[in-house]
Amino acid sequence: LPWARSFACAPAIIKGNVIGFLNLESRQPGFFTQVFVWQLQAFADQAAVAIEKARLFDETQRLAITDGLTGIFNHRHLMQLCDREFERSRRFHHHLAIIMADIDHFKDVNDTYGHPVGDMVLKSLAHLFRENFRTVDILGRYGGEEFMVLLPETNYDQAMAAAERLRIQVEQAYP
């Protein structure tokens, strides 16, 4: 800055990686003493710890609601969202539809090709589902090879059309 006559900077470091800087400027030349810089670094260190704790908390929260294999909502969180959407639908008299999808003969896939291939199929289907629904729709893994999609503000005919589009996509992906 053109008006700054003294400057102090302290890196915020987590596990040897710089995640940011605390920068201070002053109009007064020589304003920042060595003691001040040490205090600024101590503050930056504490800020880095707080930032890392917040990041870890967010990551823990995300892991608690996400299916580890597919990356979509897990059963427990899906049921919480289902309760919320049912209540919202009932309260405001809005449509709510649910699509349940179960992979027929999935046990045969695992038995014939092995669980790693079965896992790839589940991941691929979760991706296909995400690609074929709106961002407001709620997708989760209901059970082993069962998926559920909550479709807020969706009537019967719209839900049937969405389900048919999905069926066609799955049929084309897995002839």
C-alpha cells in the first residue's frame, strides 16, 4: 500500500503448510517492534489451530452424513432429511415425491465379479443419479444396493417422468 510505512507479517502454518498470512500495516515508520512481531506470530499460530479445528469439524460433519462408498447421503441422514421434507410438505401443502431404486440381482454381480466391481457399479449409479436429478432433489443410499431420491415440489406425473428418464439412463449405461 502506498501509505504504509511499516509492515508486519506472520504466516499461519498447519502441519508445515502455510494456509494464510496475517498482515498489518502502519503509517508510522518503525511501528512494529520485534516483541510485537512475536506476539503477531503467536496470534497467527493460534488462528491456524482454530482454522484447522474448524476444518476438521466440517470434515467430521460431512463424513457423518455421507456414504463412504458413493459420496451421497447415508441412510441415517437421508431419513432425517426425509422427516424434514415430509413435515415441510405437509405444513405447506406442497407436493413431495420419492423414487426408490433397487438394483435387481446385485448379489449376482458381487458373486460373479467380486465386491470391488460391485462397488464400482454402486459408485457409477450414484454418479448417474446425481447427473439426472435437480440440485434440490435429495439423493441417498437407502441400503446396500437401494437408493432413494426425495423430489420436493414434485407431483405424481413429474415423479413418474423423472423415474422413467432414470430407468432409461440406467438401461443405456448397463445394457
